[in-house]
Amino acid sequence: MNKLVDCFVLGEGEQTLLEIVQNIHAGKKIADFIGDVAGVMYADELGQPKVTPARERLAGPQRSCSKMHLPPAYRKVRMPLRDGTGNFLKSIEVPSSIGCTQYFSFPSVGKIREMQINYGRGCYKNCKFCSSPAVWGKKVIFRSPKEVVDEIVACYENDGVNFVYFSDLYFNQNLKKLKEICEEMINRKRADGSSYFGGENENNLHWFCLAGAFKARSNKDLKEVEEIIKLMYEAGCVKIGMGIEGFSPEAMIDMKKMSDDPVERAVDVILSFHLASKVGLITRAFFIWGTEKRVSGERAKSLLAMQVPAGIFLDYESLKACVASIYCDEGFVPPTTGELVRLFEIDHLRVAPETPYYSTETGRTRKLRGQEITFKELIDLGEDELTIVSDQDSSLIECGESKESVEHFLKREVVEYFYSTPAYKQSVEKKIKKFPCLKETFLTWKKFLEDALQQNFDWGI
């Protein structure tokens, strides 16, 4: 261990850090008490690493995991803008939190005062690219809905907060818990009987969450999922981000280590975006590029722009048959009669390169680009993890595409193409016509993209 480091806090750090600070404040030297603090790694007098017993999770039968939020703020950083050859043009001020969520949300950027908070912590899944199992384990803990809403309302009343980022890794992993907190928000009223959450009032509380695709296997499931999403909307949810990871059904289940039927998983994904967009939510999709074995960059772009008849979303089996045809026959052309909607009703797209981390399966098993060594092996030899991960050119995982192709696809081509397709323009026009309150949201996002990419987008607004 480095001499500049006294210890590392492992797992949940709130109670551990408090105990360390209290001991230091009492005048004790770290070396005299650190071995008695649960949940730390430290170096003994010989410089050897020692790990103390794990600390009990914050939530438990006799414990409250209260006050798990970050202070409300409009946090900003300066972002450089460059032209197509990489030359610096200027810098602009952007929100630092949650990847431009403030720029593409309701209310629109400049009107948001945001807080981050946990309802639950941890995730029961074991995705190949995620370090959550190593940090939290696979046990998921939840706070009481009343406690969470009490805290949000207190920040609203005392600090002027009007936007909440639920930083849970997987907000809808427990549908019973999801319904409970939505109902708590819906039922929370001011003294005059008006709602604190939701609606088109910009001064009310609204929120964003990260989620997984909802599972549906029948028309009955389809209706139940739509009711859950409507409940989220009524409770103030304005934007939902879903981690899809792959463009092909096989990649969608492989990266998440799922045993689902690939086509059924793809239907879950497509249906979740459609139903969320239908009730008025802004939809954000997270893809990882570098995992695909059968989908080229051109094919991925065509899937993002593809339109299908809106009627197939009314019947589960019709949708499943259409999705199976699209993926099993890449030359398949969906019918173009009647009202058309996008196959993927995505408003906000993020595609990131497959990048390894030390404690993940990807980091342990996949070889780095151009090297016969895994990320974990390289770190074990003494290389610096932060340096490697920060240098995405060298840390990209091997895939079928060249490094130059991946960089071009991620940095400009896919974004420019996605937001400039006629299908995206039509989708924006329909959404704003149905939900006029979102017009300013799309306008501010359009301006941000045009400044960042130095390109104009015609969305008809």
C-alpha cells in the first residue's frame, strides 16, 4: 500500500468514515485504532495489507438507512468543444451530474435544482461489466418509502429542490417496492391539498431513475407494465434511463448474464421504451459498443432508425413475431402501412465503449486491445488502474471492429446519424404535440447537441 494512504473504506462508507473521523477528532492516531474499525483495509507495521471484518449493511431489521443523499445543487463544469479534426473551439458550462440529464429533462436546464438520493442500494444481477457485486454484494437494501419522501419534501421546502435523481442502480428491480414509493409520492399533499410531485407545474418535484427493461411475456403482462409506468409518471417521473448494453438480442442477454430467450429479451427492451414514451417519459438508452459479434455499426444505425406499425404494440405475439423477423432475417423490411413508430422509442442515446474494470468479469477474462493480457493481469503486474481506464484508446476491449472504426462510430457517427434521422424528427414532433410541456426540454437539448457537434438538427420545432 502507498505510504500516502492510511486506509481504504470497503463497501458502504457512511458509518465507517464517521467512526474514523470521531476517533481522529478524539485525538487518537490512526494506527492505534484502525484495526478495530469494521470495513477497512489498512497496512500493518510491516506494510502488509490487512482487512477488518465487513461492516453490517446500513439497512436491517433494527436499523434505518436514512439520509443517503447528496446536497442539492446546480453543479457545473466546463466542457471543451472541438471541430471535426479535434481542434479546440471554445468551452461551455454544463451540468456535472448524471451525464446531461439536466439538459434533457423537465423542467428544462437552468430551472432545475437537483438532489441525489437512494431508495435502494445494490443490485441482485451480476452483469459482466459492473463492479456492483464486488462493492455491495448481491443483497439489495431499501429504505422505507415514507422516510425517502419525507427527506425529499424537506429538501424541497428548505432548499428549493425541484428535481430528484434516484441513484439506485436498478430502480425497478423490485416492482412491489417501486409501487410503494410511487404511491407514497402520489399521496403526499401540501396543506392546500395540491400535490408535491408530478404534473406540468415546473415548481413541483420531478425525478429521473435508472432502470432495467420491464419483463412482459403476454398481453396481460403488457397491460401490467403499462400501468406501472403510468404510476411512475403520475408520481413525478419525467425521465427513465435503461441499460440495454447490446444491439442484438444475444448481446442484450450475454452482458447481463441472463438465461432469457434472446428474442423475448429484445421484446422486453423494445416494449419498455415504447410504453415509457407513450405515457410521456423522456427515454434514455445506454448501449455498450464492443460486445457485438453479429451487428455491425451500419446495422446498429439501421435498427435505431427503423420504423414499424404502431399496431403491433397492442398485441404481444404480433410484436414478438415482428422482432424475431427483424433479427433473424436482417433483410426483413417491416410493413409500412398505417401509423408508424420507431422500433426503439429512444429520446436520449448513449453509446460507450466496452471498458474493463478490475473487479468485473470483463476485467478478469477479456484481453485488452492488441495485448495478450487481461486488465486484471495488467493491474496485478503493477500498472495503474486509473491511467489505463482513463485512456480509452488503449483500454478498449478487443472486438470485431478496428479501433479507428469504434472511435468514429462512438464519437460522432452514431450520434449525428441518430438525431438527424427523419424517424427521430417525426417522433419528436408527435411527442411534443401530445405533451406540449416538453417543447422547451427538446429545444434546450437540441441547442446543446448543435453546440457540441457543430451541426444543425431539423426536428420541426
